[in-house]
Amino acid sequence: MAGPRSAHIATWASNQTYIALGNFMTAAALLGVDTCPIEGFSPPDYDRLLSLDGTPYRSCVVCAAGHRSPDDKYASLAKVRFPRPELIEHR
């Protein structure tokens, strides 16, 4: 059974993956590849699908990557941008 120190290290290591995720998404964007981080996934189910049981590895982030369809009608729509005064309050 893992102790509190092991659990703390596992949590810290899991949180560090978000640094790698940010770098992955930035690099993908520079290469013209779209990405989308996914929340709400089931790590145990992913671990099972990826055959991670019995290994020291665990799923902690998921990110889809690919090229959007040229037929994507939403890609060319105007972006929604709210005026800064509606979003930022200076005090």
C-alpha cells in the first residue's frame, strides 16, 4: 500500500503533465494541428483500454489532435468577443 508521500508524489507528477499538455498544444498549433483537451474522462477506463494495468503509468490528461474538416461551417464564423469593459473591472 502506498503511503502519504507516494500519494503526494503521484499527485504532483500528475499535475506536471499539464505543463507538457500546454507545450503539446502550442507545438501542434504552430504546425497547424488543432487540439482540444478533454475533461471528464474516466482514467481507470482509459488505463484499461491502454493496457496500463500492471505498469507504473496512469492516465491523467486526454487531448484530441487533428486537422479540422474543410467542410466545417463553424470554422469560418465570426468569433464571439465581448467588449473589454464588460469583462475587466479596474479598481
